[in-house]
Amino acid sequence: MNAVIETGGKQYYVSEGSVIYIEKVDVETGKEIKFDKVLMANGVVGQPYVEATVTGTVEKHGKTKKIKVFKYNAKKNYRRTQGHRQPYTKVTIKKISVK
């Protein structure tokens, strides 16, 4: 069974057993998380959501690789360097249930 869920302002295409990296959520490692904003489940498209839930377990929290943000203005001697590491949550999808 497949589904499209919405979390953190993004949409993810998931199936049972898949691993996704989402925006950080405040759920402890090893706990269960439920996604109620399901856009599509098993080929059924909602307006805007389908009455379904997607259940997963939180595997870990972490940060992605560092990216460098460089600001530059030509001929003005303006240069700024800044780094950023986006936090994420790794989730394993366990069950997709359609009501």
C-alpha cells in the first residue's frame, strides 16, 4: 500500500517499510508517530485529505551536512560566510491504514 503524506510543509511518497527523512519533530527516539495529513492512500485522492493514517517509528534525530552560505557584493568589499546544518528526523513507516 502506498500513500502521500504532508509534514513540515513538504510532501512525501511512502510505502510500508520505507525510510524517510523529514523536518525535525519533537518525538523521542523509538516512539511512534502518526501522520493524519494524507493526500493520497492506495490510489484514492482526497479533497484535500483522505481519511487515513500513516504510522511510523522515529529512528533517530540528526543534522545534515553543512552548507556554506556566501554573500557577496561586487566592488563594495562586502563578503560574509555563514554555515547551516538542517535538523532532521529519520522515520520508518510501519503501517498505512485507510478508514
